[in-house]
Amino acid sequence: MLLQEAEMFMNRVNQNISATQQTFAETEVQRARERLDKASLAFNTFKNQNREINPSQSAAGASDYITSLESKLVSLKVEEASLKRQFKDHSTPEVAYVTDQVDELQRQINEERALLVNPEGKDLNRIVAEGSKLETEMMLATEALKSSITAADNSRQRTQQQVKFLVRLADPEVPQLQAMDWRWKGFLGTLGVLIVLWGIGTFALGIVDRR
């Protein structure tokens, strides 16, 4: 009866542990999903508020646009310098036209640069920084959800395997009854010692009487 109760107790404990582990794994999956939902909502809200689908691409596009304007400005400045060497009077229409283009292009480049960092303009530096942070959080939440799902699946498989697992205690050593033969063995041993002593004493007295 004690063996059966012990086996039932150990099996029940193992099953409870497995169930607790499975519940914990499923709870972690739920938390990971809530974290991903929260991160996705925050990122999408941020993009809607700033009217940017991909802030990083927008910043890269603006940077490329400014680079192209600067390249064009360099070409116009080279052309302007060449015309000024050709015409001594820099107010001639040919020179003035190119000079106006250089000034206008320089002004446009300055405005585009200011819009990138100005809070009242595009403010792409802040948008890119905050957008990158929110996007990173969403990626981390996605990876956490994948890891939680994998851990939950592994826990579920282990639980199913342990349902069929039963603990079997080793056969115990059954205690024996108390040995009672020591009494008569002790009595016989004592009697034997007395007989031997009596025989030795009798033998010794017989030798003395003969002398």
C-alpha cells in the first residue's frame, strides 16, 4: 500500500510539474504576442502621424536629392567660372543667366537641408531616429514571439511524452521478524563451557589422587 501511494504521489507531482511548465510557456507566448501587437501599433501610429511609410527610405531619398542638386551646382559653378573668363563684363546676359542659376540652386539646397533637420519642416533626423527605435522594438518582439512559440511547442511535446511515463519504485527490502534463537544458543553455549570446565577439573583431581 505504501509503495502504491508513493508511486501515485510521484506520478502526480511529475504531471503537475509538466502542466505548470506548459502553462508558463503558453503564458509567455501570449505576452510576446501582446508585446508585438503593441510595438506594431506604436510603429504604425508613428508613421501615420508623420505621413511616412518608411522614414529611412524617405531620408535616403532626400539625401540623394540634395546630392544630385549639389552635383548640378558644381557643374554650374564650373560653367560660370568659364564664362567669366570669356567675358570681361560679368553683367552680360550669358554670365548673369548662369550666375542666377547658381544662386537659385544654392538657395534651394540650403532650404532642403534646413527642412531635413528643422522641426517645422520635414524633421527627418528625429523621424528616422524614433522610427528606427520603434522598428527595432517591433523586430525584437517578433523574435521573442518566435522563440516563445518554439519553447511552447517543445514543452507540449515533453508533456505528452511524460503523460505515458510512470515512476516505478525499486522493490524494497522487507524487514524480517526478530531472531529469538539467541536465547537457547546462549544457554547451550554456557552449558557446554561449564561441562568442559567440570571435565578439566575432574581430570585434574584424578591425577592428584593417584599421586
